[in-house]
Amino acid sequence: MSVHTLQDLADRVNGRILGDSSLEIRGASSLANAGPHDITFAVDEKNLKRLKKDARPGACVIPEKLVSSASVEGLPFPLVAVADALDAFLLILREFRPQPPRSTIGVSAAAHVAPTAQVGADTNIYPGVYIDAGAQVGSRCDLYPGVYVGPGCKIGNDCVLHPHVVLYAGIEVGNRVILHAGAVLGADGFGYRFRNARFEKIPQLGTVIVHDDVEIGANTTVDRGMIGPTIIGQGTKLDNQVMIGHNCELGKHNVFASQVGLAGSSSTGDFVRLAGQVGVADHVHLGQGCTVGAKSGVHRDIPAGETHVGAPARPELEELKIVMATARTPEMRKQIRDLEARLQALEKRLDSPAGSERG
């Protein structure tokens, strides 16, 4: 078990200590679970209030800008003030949970590498990997057991393919790409024509191109294009169980949460964010920097920078008005029934002989 003084940890992250710098820290933990010899972190006023109310860590990393906050006053443990609390905490966390060094096994005799395939220097090919004819794998890559690399595929440098990743024929993967277990790139797009009372398959003759620094989650699928490529832009991150349809083109640095689905030929600009279970119809474009809330159904283009929510997805403020109006529906129905009853009573009075005489 690693033990550090708070001063040691503060020095590693260029932090300023408020309190006892000699405190022994034996672990790093979340705010809710930190004990008297653990260090944790808080990034905003909300977390500071939780610290004051519930948490009892040994020490806490906070942003320098919160040092003067009223929520800091009276905290019974030392603080480490830094420019970026999350970054600093992640550095500290590595002190207590060091990652094992990368293995060096080379190409396993229990792997199949076709004679015409190429494997770069310092690349690990684990048992059970199958690299087909004409495929190219770059340097310093790790291909774990069960990975299949189809004929003619190209994989850049410093890539990691976790167990049972499948690359169909002709897929191109850039540098520093991470593909998690069970990801499938290049399966046929879902394309059929209904003719003569049956579905006829449309040949899917395109490919998939994954640019540098992409990460694709477990059991996520990216279908090949029908004619041209399906494209995953540089730096984009796809969570587990995401579905990208054929001929989609994703911009740079998109982030999609779990169970997002894009139908064929949809596209995005850069810095697009989709929350969990968003569904996007075919041929829809999501503009640069837009955000779509969880479980939304997108059926038309979204302009750059806008936030849309709901099914069908609408601008956030518009959808909020609809939700608020819907919440008032029971009250409005009661008001309508009351008005109907009053109207009926008034009509009876007007229709009665006494009412006619008074008229």
C-alpha cells in the first residue's frame, strides 16, 4: 500500500495546501466513499456543500477559485488548491493505482498472420488473433485474443484492439485508436429493396475510415458504406453499444453516449454531443457544436450550436414550454369542466321562462 504525505501529493500537482501538510494519505477515493486517510476532490459549490454536510475525507483537492467560497469555511480537513481539480486528482490517483507496464510478447505462435500481411515494430499479436491477407498493422499496437483483421485492412501506429474486435475487409484505422471488446467495423449496411414481394439485398461496396485518436466502445458497430466510406472523425469518442449506419460521416471530437443510433447517411459537424439512447433518422445533419438530450428522436437537421431534446426533438426552450403545458393538463381539464358546468347552468337560466321574462 502506497503512503504519501499531503505535501508530497501537493508538490506533484503544483497545489497550495490549506491545513496540515504532514497528514498521511493512503488512498484516493470518490467524495462519497473517502475515509480519514483518503484524498478526494470537489469541482464546484455543489460538491463543496456535500463535503460540508456528509463527507469526511482526510483531504480534498479543490479549484483555486473556490478557496474564498463560504462553503470552504469550517471544513475539518485540509485542502489542496489547484488550477484544475479533476486533472490534479487524476494525477494523484495514479500514485495509488499505478498501471502495469505494457507487455512485450511480439507475435504469438498461436496467432495467424497471413504471409502477405505486414506487422510493424514492437507490436504485440496475442494468441488467437487472425490477420488476413494483405492487412497492415502499424508499430507499437496491441491486438488481444480473438481479434480478426480482414483482408486489406490498414491499422496505424499505437492502436489497441481489445478481445474479439472484428474488422471486415478493407477497413482503415488511424493512429492511437482504441477499439474495445466486441466492436465491429465494416459489417454490411442495412440496405434492401422491396421488389417482387421480397427484400433484395443492396450490395454494400464501400468501407469504414476511422481517423486518429478515436475511441470506440464495447459492442459498438460501424457499418460500411454502400458506395463510399462511413467516416469517424478525428478524436471522436463512441460509448458502448452505439450503432453507426452506412455512409454516416461524423466530424471531429464528437461524443456519443451509450445506445445512440444513427441511421444511414446522417452526418455531424465537429464537437457534437449526443446523450444516451438518442436516435437520428437517415440523411439528417447535426450542426457543429450542437447537443441532443437523452432519448431524443431527431428527424430533421439541427443548426450549429443548438440544444434539442424530446421525441420528436425540438429546441430546448420550446420543448420545456410543451412539458410545462403538459404538466398543467389535469388542472386545465378541471377548469374546462368547471367552465362547461357554469355555461350549462347559465344556458338553462336563459332558456327558462323566468329568464325570458327578465330579458
